[in-house]
Amino acid sequence: MRVDLCRYSLLLVMVGLAPSVLSQKFQEPTKEELQMTSDPKAPGVAAVFLYRQEEMDNSNHFQSVYARIKVLTEKGKEWATVDVPYEPGMSAAPLIEGRTIHSDGKIISLVGKPADLLVFKTRGFKWKTATFTLPDVEVGSILEYKWTLPLVGTSGTRQYHVDAHQASEWGAGMPDWNVQQDIFVHKERFQFVSVNRFDSIQGAVVEGEDLPRWQKVWGGGELLYKERLPPGVHVVQSIDRNYALDVENVPPIIREPDSPPVDSFRYRVLFYVTPNTLAEPFWKDEQDRWLKEINGFAVQTKAIKDAATQITQGDDTPEGRARKLYEAVQALENTDFGREKSDAERAAQHLKKELKSVQDIWDEKSGDSNDLAALYLALARAAGLEVYAVQIAERSRSIFDPNYLSLNQLKRLLVVLRIDGKDIYLDPGEKFCPFGQLAWEHALAGGIRENVKGPVYTPANSIKDSITAHTADLILDEHGAATGTVKVLMNGQAALYWRQLNLTEGPDEVKKRFDESLRDALPQGISGETTGFQGIETSAGYLTATVKVSGQLGTTTGKRMLTPGFFFSAGAPMRFSGEARETPFDLHYAEQVIDDVVYHLPPGFAIESAPQATQLPWPDHAALVVKTTPGAGMFEIKHIFARAFVVLDAKEYPALRDYSRKVAENDQQQVVLVRADAATGN
């Protein structure tokens, strides 16, 4: 008899939870904790964790977090709002308890039904967040709470012939211990009871096969963990495969601008399952399995072959055919940039409940980014092109780690086109990404590739594909006021950002944000308003924004007028001015910024002094070139900056800071205008 697991398992799991799980025995605060106004171990912080505990128990089917937080400043009161991430189908909605303790010992408990206290938000395709806020928080308060997620496991048990009670016993998970938090932690404890009660069952019928227990719970493979912890601190594993970690005095996460994803360097323990514990055979076997799945999904049906022939008709060159196919796939609906249809909507439109091959993608003219990349792979193969699949970790989310033996870190499918022995990396699933380029998070990213043994890394984008050019034509009056037109031309990554934003948020939001971005680019006293965009709905060519600017640019002193030497860079703060750096840099992509400004002088004024032609190199990293061209009643200044590096180690920060200071000093130069009669001494 087949049982509807979704209907019964939640109730059974909640009933089966131990009383200690459902009711946390809160700790009584000490006198020192109540009177605490600052923390000598973390001077100047807004709040600290006095104690924090995470627990996942697969024997009793729950996950929980317990915390005690001391609020030290007004900003620290933000910690009264608690987010609980969970995955429907794997866990039920959270059970919550909490209270606020004032510095005089008064206790205000969290009271009310969870339905009234919790606010639910969608975080992604599967994940949700439940949020609650502790009451009546003051500076000096101690915040104490516990949330518990019953692990129901229903999303993975529908294919199993088990009854409702067995389904409730199925609930299990693997933790991700984020040891480092955004505030200082005095004491922290983590526990993982990995064994599930299904241990007592020797076999379950799964599509007609008997499987051993470990395969039933973890899908086959060995449970491992990857740890990045303070020196001398390690996870302790018991003989029955349970795990614990105790740690004290954990510094807060270092969040510096232009850093790699925080999970790439924070203290963390990540549990996972792998079919092989040795790196070389793991990547070989998993690459074979992955490629089999890709080829099965990207099967070349007759309809796919006919479509490839029709799209490429009239073009005999490999690159020409590849470009036509790329344009055709890019033109399809990408559901990652819009709302995905629900099961009910798909049924009402007589669409398949599940997309099982690229043929389904082509029939619907719609799919997510990876679906569209797989479709391009199939069409290109059908057109006789030499193409290969690549699966990578997105650099915006995580840094590829070949010692982390899990394909779960590889989220994105790319395609490599080989023409005349040269590889061209393509990103067909990235909406508006030009042919032959990669979105920045997919460049310099690690992963696996068809027909290449072991891990691979994608190339960086060319600097010529990341150009931002500002051109300005400005008229100055005798009082220093300026009016004129600015045009901003962008290709590559800068254009991709605005094009995708236009797709997801619309033109009004694009205009609003672009106008906001001008505030940092324009000199103080000058305002700008965007009047239009060209090329925002295509990946071809440059995206152009036209901006009307006006305001007070120059200051007058007697018969002289002073204006910024560099119209665009004058308003930008120096980017790298701190004295120290602890994390690496990731500036996303190499770029070239070209500023070309023509100043029309007010009648009766001439140039007394202006920035000189300059070359300021940083070998193998960056270069600044300044050119000036005087003329009758006008002068032109070009400011060209090229940055060739993308990722930089923290130890190179002193060199970056020093070079940044030299550029900033150069950009503070002024243009001095003088009345013609003053210049002649009259």
C-alpha cells in the first residue's frame, strides 16, 4: 500500500520529538552578564554571543539553534530579529521559544502563536526563511532564544514503499556549521548525531531493489566533513559516528569590500557524502557519471537536428553557425530572470510537469540557465560543431575546492566551442551575455570538463570586453556653472549588469539606480539625470546612456577660475585607503575606463595651467595615461585607466594602496582659467 507521506509524517515527527527538544531550559544570567556594558575581548562591538549551540539529531529527527546574546549598543538591538532558514519537504516550519532579559533582571517572554510571530519569505527555488523578533529589547538586554526544525524528510521518500511511521523515522540531514558569526562568540558548541533510527531496518523496497541502510539514508557513499577552524581546534568523532565541536573566543567574520565569498575563508565545518574518499578516483568517476547525465538530457532528437539545420542555414563557417545557435538560445525565455510556472499553471497550459530533456526545453521555448546551456550543447552538436560541456562553481557563491569531494559545489553549466584547435568558452544560459564571453562569476572559476581529466579552470575575460567610456561636452560660464551632455558607453560586464536589471526590474528601476551611480562619478556640485538608454535589450554592441548634467563646477577667485582637472574621477573617493587588509581581493573582472571631456571656456577666459600629460604604470597590474589637448576657446582632457588584474592576494595590498594613492593624487589636479586681460597684465 502506498502512503501519502506529506500528510502524516509531520505530525508523527512532532509527536515523536523528545520533550527536551521542544522546551529549552534557559540559563539564568549572572550578575556580571547583566551589568556588562562593554566586552574587553571585543572592544567597541554592538553585541556578542555569550553562548551559542547548534544541534542536528538524526536519531530524534530535529535541528536546533540555541543562543544567548548581550546587546551593548543601539545597533546591537538588530540581533533581536532572528532568521531561520529551512527547506519545505525536508523540515517542518520552525518551533520557537525566546525571551528578553533587561539589565535589571526583568524578563519579557516571547508570547503568541507561531503563526502570528513568524514571517515567512522565499529565499530561492526550495529554501524559505522564517523570521521572528524578540520583545522589548534595550541596550544592556540579554537575548535568549531557541528554534527547532523537525526533520521530516518527505521530499526524498515518495518513491519508497514505507508506511507513515517509517516515513517519520526517515527525517535526517547533514549540518553546515558556520562557526564564525558576524559578532564575537564567547563559547560555542556543535553536535551532530548522524545515525538514523532506520539503522534497525535492514532493507526497504526501492524500485524493486533491497538497499543497505547507509544507501537508504544518504543515497550511497561515505559521510565526510571539511573543516576550516582556528589552530588547534578540531571536530571530535565518536565511535558511533557522532560528531562534536567546542570552541571559545571566536572572532567575528571579516567583511572587507571586494572580497571573495565569505564562506571561502570563514571558520566552518561542512558535512557531505561522497562515493569515494580519494580525490583522483572521485573526480574521474563523478565526471563520468555527470557526463552521462548531461548527454542523456542533451539528446539530439530529430526535432533538435532539424532546428539546428534551420537556424544555421546559409552559414558554412563553424563560428557563424555557433553564433546563430547562440542567438537563438539567448532569445528563449530564461526562467532564472522571471517567475517560474507553478505545477498548477503548467497543468492548466498542458505543459509537462517535469522537463526531462532539451527537447522539452525547445518545445516550450523556455528553461532555466542550465537548461538553456544544455539545449545549446545539443543544437551545436547537431550542427556538427565540436563542443564540450563544463560544470563550474560560481565564483560569486563559492571558490572551487578540489579537495571537497562533492559535485554539489558545481552549480553552472557552460559550453566550450573548439575551432581550429582553439577553445572559445560560451555562457549561453546567461541572459544577454555576449558570444565568446563569460559572466564574471563564471570566469576564473573551477570545475570539471568533458574530455579533460581532473579539475579545470575557466579563463579570464579580455580587458577589451570590459570597457566603460565617459564622454562629456561641457559649457562653462564666467561664474563657474556648467551645463552639458554626458554619454556613458559600456560593453561586457558593466553592460550586462544594467541589461539584466532592466529585464528583472524594469526601465524605471534602471534609471533610478543609474542616476544614483552618477553621484559617485560626477564632481561635487554637479547633478545628472539620465534621459535615455540605447542597446539595453540586446547583448550586441555597446550599451549607451545619455545624461544631462548641470551645476556649479568652478570656483572664482578674483580674475581666476578653478575647476577639477578630471571631471569624472574627481567625485570618486579613493577606493583603497585602509592601512591593512586581511582577505584577498576579487574585483570581478579586468576593466578599462576611458574618460574624454571637452570643456568650452567662457568668453574672455584662457587656460593658465592644466594637468600635464602623464603615464603612471604599475607593471603587470595597471596603468594610467593622461592626455590634454588645448584649443581655441576649449580644451580636452583624456583620462585612461586600465586594470589588468582580477584577483589579488592580501599580501599585495600595500602595493595596491600605494598605487591607488598615486592615482588619487594625480586626479586631484585642477584646471586654472584666467581672464584674458589678466593674462596680458591689463
